[in-house]
Amino acid sequence: MSDPTPALADPAVEASAADASTNADDAALLARVQAPEGQGREIPDAATREVIGRAPVHTVADVDAAVARARAAQPGWDSVGHEERRRLLRAAADRIEANAEALARLLSREQGKPLDGPNARFEVGACAAWLRTAAGTELEPEVVVDDGEVYAELHYRALGVVAAVGPWNWPMMITVWQIAPALRMGNTVVVKPSEYTPLSVLALVDVINEVLPDDVVIALSGDRDAGARLVAHPDVDKVMFTGSTATGRRIIESSAGNLARLTLELGGNDAGIVLPDVDPAAIAEGLFWGAFINTGQTCAALKRLYVHDDVYDAVVDALAGYAAQVPMGRGLDEGTVLGPLQNRQQFDIVDRLVQDAKASGGRVVLGGEPAGDLGELFYRTTIVADVTDGVALVDEEQFGPALPVIRYSDVEDAIASANGLDVGLGASVWSSDRDAARRVAARLQAGTVWINSHGGVHPMIPFGGVKGSGYGLEFGVEGLKALGVPQVING
């Protein structure tokens, strides 16, 4: 008689088989987008600095050809109508989910963010969610006058060709923020990812293009000359850019030649104001993730924290206590939720600002130095207390894992400090009294003000900056409108 007890699998054999399958999926995805052997530009793993693959280096001539192809494809894409475009956007979301783990692993290696937590797997999931939301959002014609004598409706028509130029911090998700509404509205898109993170965006677009018609979305991996040509191209009707304020200003100048419409999400130095009625322990986790999500490499992260004197020491201690428990390490290591700085330039900025804050009398509560034991571009989670406005770590955007905490006694001074810089992407107010928090929030010069949280975005809530943080809105109905040209039908 045979033994009815099923044989137990060897866990080591199962793990080895799973690893082999994962590695095969990773390699297959990378092979689809990287340059042929011996060509292209080497892209390093952000954590280990080992070469991941080689990105194609597209030229100005390639840009011209891509825009011409997108221009030729646009009328056909527009003519299929909203319902078919909705169907295809949902199908694209399905394809992303089918390739989610391979996409997340490539993103983790190239950008540095861990797989776990609000990081690589989260970002890939957000790509699918934003595509589905763009597909499902209604944009009906608006009746603007109907008085019995005059009847007029406001419609939004496709613009044409959209240039989508993205950053290296959330490369996949922000690319989808740009292309999802553009496609939904009947535009075609030419994507130019950051030179630091091209492979993950090329892979994302390659997966999306499994279901889209030819030339509706074209991704190019080029240098600065290619990017400059794209944003100034006479056949580009709209430029969507997320990145630095300095580059945004150059794009504004370049767009003058063809009067391209612009949506610019530029640099920020978001302020948070903690009122004296808070429970420090209750807000510590929210403060931490507001400041340190993606290891602080987020445009709308909390970058300077103003805390009332009555609760200052308790807030600093609670925040540092929480931060000290959050693990940092290589992105592919399960359980890690903070990674390295993505590139040497950003690492040097963070280190310079922290060292300057120390020299200016700042008190390092946590961190304050590189984490060389983890890798070349790791910097320890850093909290610097007892600094003031005028210190570089407060006045300049650090874009990394270092948070200055500033003491105040009069909320009027905190509001003035929060508004004192030429940026205004986001801000937050922390209080147990929501009405009091709303009164302060209404006086802050920022495109979004969060209460008792910081940096959260929703695909149906408009998002955009003021002052040096750019202009134009993304997400929801307003985001669709921004990717269309208004047309009034009168009569």
C-alpha cells in the first residue's frame, strides 16, 4: 500500500525555484527595453552600484522621429472615442498588475526604494490605480448659459501630442500621472524619463504598449539635448514636467516658440506647523512618513517642521523614537522600508546641508552622518533640532532623509516662516482642534495643505503648486481638463 501522507517539499528547493523564476522574469523584462550588447549607457543599482543594464541613448533625431510618429497616430487615437480609450486604459492597468513584481524589482534596483512599505510595490500598484481612475472619471460637457435665448456648452477636445518629462524619485508613478489623463483625452504621448531612472520607465511603457495601438505612447531614453528638443519641439502641444524649479523655468522659456501649454510640478520645501495642543506620541508616525517617505526623496515631503515651544521637546523625542525603529537597507531585502539616496549628487547635497546645520549650532537628535556600512549612497535617518530660519537645511530643499525642527512661540511667526520661501507645493498643520488647524491652513501659501498628515495624494483630488513650485493641476476632473483644449459651442 502506498503511503497516504503527502511528501513534504524541501523549502530550500522551493525557494531556489522561486528565485530562478523571479530572476528569469526580471531578465526578460530588462531585455525588452535595454540597449543592445555593447551599446547604451550603464545604469547602476542605487544600493550596490553594480550595473543593472544599459539604457538606450536616443538622439535629437530620434526625438523628431518619435514626435512625428505620435503626431501621425493622434487622429486615429482620438477618433476611437472615450469608451474605447477607457477600455484600453483598464487593459493597460491589468498588464501592469500581471508584471507587477518584475516591474517593482527593476524599480527597486534602479531607484533604490525598497520593495516593501510605501515604496516599489506600492508605486507599481499606484500606476494601475491611476490608470483605472483616469478611465473611470467622467468629464461631461458643461452648460454655461441656458437662459431661453442663448445656449452655450463648454467641451474639452484633445490637444494633440503631449511631452511627458519625469523625475527620478517616483519615476513610474509620476509617468502614469502624466500619461493616463493625456491618453484618456485622446492625446498621444512622448515620454522622456530621467537619465537616472530610464530603465524602469521604459519597462513600464513597454508593458502598457502591449495593449495600446502603435505610437500612442513612445518612450525615449536620451540625454539633456534630447530632453531640450522634446520640450521645445514645434509639434508638441503640451508639456508636463515634474522636476526642479530651475529646469521648469527653462521649459517655460522653450515653450514660447510654439506656445505649448504647460503643467509644471516643481521643487518644494514643504513646511509643517505643530500647534501646542497635540499629543506628541499620536502624531509621531504621521510626521515620520510625511518627512521620510521614499527616504525623503519626494517633492511634497515634509521638509521643515515648526513646533510650538510647549510641546517642542516632546515632539522631537517622540519623532526620533519612532524614526530610530524604521529599518534602512538594500531595496531587495524584505523588511527594509528606507533605501539609499538615488544618486551621488543628491547624497552630496544632503551631507552638505546636515554638516552645515551642525556647524550652525543644530543639535543632531538622530543620525547626522552617512551609513557607509550599508552602501555608498546610504545616509542615516537624520533629525536636527534647535535650528532656525536662515540655516541652509531649513531654507534649501534637502530632498533626502534629514529633517530640521524649528522652535516657535507665536503661531504668527510660524506662519510667516512657512510662507517666507519662494515655494508652495504643500504644507501641513498638526492639531487636535481641526477648526484651529483649518484657520492656520487657510493662511498658508501652498497648493495643498494637509491636516494631521502630510504628502498623501488621491487620484480624484487636484494637486499642484504655487509660487516657485509651478502651476497647473493634476488628478481628477481638473487633471483631465488640463489635458484638453476648451471649446465653446454656442447655439
